Amino acid sequence: MNLDYFGGKSVFYREVAFVCDSLSNVAFDEKGNIRNENAYSELYGITRDPYKDYVFVDLQASEYAIVHESAIIFEGKGTLEMPNWNITDETMMSSSGYLCRKATADYMGRRWTIWYAEDIPVNSGPWLFWGAPGLIIHASDTDKLFAFKLFAAEEITDTHRSEFLKNYFEKKKGPKYYQYGIEESEQLYSNFMNNMDVFDQMTGGVTTAAYDRNGNLIEVSWPTYTPIIPNEYWNNK
């Protein structure tokens, strides 16, 4: 994934999502007709995950938005919470070559350990992490369900990528684009991902049944979705 930071704003997203969206703008005209064969061929040669997440953060306004894109789109907006980081004396040299300091905090329903680099004076990090005196380049929760790690950092030459992605979603707004406050959006998306009946109802489709060679229905297990922000966190708000 990519973390872009510019002017007090950040966006955290899958790089392949930005590449595909950029190619789509070149490949098709406003009516959806192919206008660039090379971009069209490149676009459909890319392996894409059907589920894409985007996190937009405005540190100056203390606001954020999480967008989940799949068969339908969920967008939730919320107000940033300030993590109460407990900064320790423990340091390490990251694999990306930065001297990092360790900090811990209870944040958004989980206990997190982060490592931040004071050499990069950016009050940001992946996902919704922020508030450390340097760029947060490693983060993991105590349950070992989620982990983030910086592989490389470089100066952004295109400072409009965040606005490009926002405009991309503006064009997609329609009957299958749901906008709520962050609490309702996250809970609805979790239900959508974990409940086959809700998934079918909201997408307007029917999940394909599986049968053995004798025509007997095979019970298909629905994959479990574990949200980064646990549902219990919203219940206690």
C-alpha cells in the first residue's frame, strides 16, 4: 500500500488502485468507450483485489474518511482521536534505514505498538496512526492481527493524487454508494462482509451454491472479516 502525505493531509491506499484508476481515465472516454488501446490492454493485464480500502486524513481539520470499495462502496467520516502515546527509551534501526523510537497506546479499540522516525518530521503514519513526533513507520497490535511496515520513502512529485482519488469516488456516487458517520459505516461494512444474506441483499445478487457430483448441496463457509476497528469499540462509544 501507499501512504501519501502533503500539506497536513494524507491518504493511505493500495497502489494498484491508483494505477488502475489512472489507466481507466486514459483508456475510456466519458461514455465508457475505449479511446486508448494501449492503456486498455495494460489496465486489464493487472491483477486486482476486488476489495480496496482508502483512508483519507486531514490533520488540520482533525477529520478522516474510510472508504471500502467492493461490489458496492461504503464511506464513513469521523473526527480524529489523539492517541495517548507512551514514548519509551527503546530504539531500533528499521530495515528501511531509519533510527526509530518505540511508543505504545490504546487506540481505536486495540493496543498498538509503533516505531517512529524523528528524522522524518511528519506527524502521520499508515492507516489512522498519527500524533507521534516523527513518521510512524512500523505498527502492530498486541493480538498480532494487523501489522504495518515501511519499505521505502521518497519525495512525492505528484501532489494531487489524494484529490484524484477523491474525485474518483465523486464520479461513482449512486444507488450502491453508502455514506454515513464512521460508526454506522464501519458496522454496516463489517455486517456486509461477514453475513452472506446481507451481502446478497445489498449487492442484489445471489451467492452461488455448490453441489457435489451426486447433486447434494455442499455447505460453503463464508470467510470471516476482521475489522481493524473492532465492533466492540463502537458499542462502547
